[in-house]
Amino acid sequence: MVEASGLSTNAYINECVFGRVRHRPAERKALGELLANAAQIKAALHQMNISGSAAHSIELERACEDLVLIRNGIMRLLGRRS
């Protein structure tokens, strides 16, 4: 069961005994990629905001705020502070 979990023996025991859910390596990688993608999108939106019209500025700022929420959620899932 330890091998099937993808966790180290110690991590598997901790998960079973204490209920601490650790992300498998593939999950951690996927969360890291999502975090990087969110950062790229935010940077692109920021660039659009600088070069765009004032009418779109509010919508772009809201989108950036939403991306911050997504980033914070991913960071929490990874067990890190945002």
C-alpha cells in the first residue's frame, strides 16, 4: 500500500495515523505548474493594463485580484505561506 500511495514510508504512516494528507509528487508538480501559470497570466494582465485603455483597467484589476486568490489557495494546498 505504501508503494501504491507514491509516498515515502514515513509520509504514508503519518497520513494513516495522523490524517495528514501529503500531496503525491505528481500532485505537487501539477500545483506548482498551476502556480506558475497563474503568475504568468497575472503578469500578462498587468502588461495589458499598462498599455490598455482606462475602461478595461477595472476589469483587469479584478482579474488580477482573482488570480491572487487562486495563488493563495494553491499556496495553502502546498502548505506554504502566501
